[in-house]
Amino acid sequence: MLTAVRVTGDSMLPTLRPGDWLLVRRGAVRPGDVVVARRPHGLIVKRAFRRTEEGWWVESDNQLATGRQDSWDFGALPAGDIVGRVIARYWPRPLRWF
């Protein structure tokens, strides 16, 4: 199943920019994948760094971004909070596959 997600904020620069639209596929995640996860305030887009006993450690590509939130702030995310991995950026063009 595919889900579309819009990037907000600059925490994933230079990989992703605010306004980018992504296709997300539910399923297995590997370290290095860009993933979408559920947080109390909404969805976040981060890079899966490593799997721990508590879940996935996720990080921003841009650690200097204002207001960025990742595992350095809230710890590992339970695996059930991972929506899926990003497989493509489809807007704006050109298409970028992950």
C-alpha cells in the first residue's frame, strides 16, 4: 500500500526540501532508509539510523535545522510508529527514487 506525504520543515535538507511530495510504502525498514513515522503532533520524515530493543533510532539529515525533532530529543520510536519507508519523491520533478 502506498501513501503520499508532504515534507514540511528543513530537517531533511539537503535530501528533501519543504514542499516535496513523497510516496511511502508500508513494510520492512532498513538502516539508512528515509522513513515516515507517527508522533503525537503528526507525521515526521526522518532517516532510520539503527534498530534498538526499544524500536528505531531516527535522525534528521540536517541536525542544525530549527525546531527539528528526532531520536536525540525523544529516543527510539516503537516499530509500530513507523508508517513506512520513502520510495520516491514525485513532486517537484524530476522523480527521485530512494
